[in-house]
Amino acid sequence: MTMIKPESGNETIFSFFTEDDSYFPIEQQVMLNFQVHNINETIKHLEQIGVPLEKKEENSEFGKFIWIKDPEGRLIELWEK
């Protein structure tokens, strides 16, 4: 994992997974992950603009996660810490 912190509270993180990791589809080599302040408000907004969830909210010790797809079908993860 690589972390870039240009300002306090503003981070860019690059995490690398092994080729056989089952977290996201193997045919997708890269997944963008954006941190949001409030996942419930984000879900409401996505519903209002017609963006379906590809994975419903998942809770773990790392936070709350959902997936959506970009216009070309690549998964994007949204995360609330």
C-alpha cells in the first residue's frame, strides 16, 4: 500500500491485491475507491439520480462499503470510514 498525504485529512491511497484475490472480479485489474462522509446520504443521492448499487452496503472493521459501476461497466467502491 502507498499513501500520499498532501494535506492533513486529505489522503490518496494505492492498494495492490494479488492476482488471485477474490475481493473483486479478476477480469477487472483496477478498482477506484472513493471515501464519502455519509454512505447513507450517498446511497439516497445515487437512487435519486438513477445509479443502481452493484453491491449493497457491507460493514466491516474498516468501515461501510458499496459498489457502483462507471459508464463502461467497471466497478467503483464507495467507502465511509
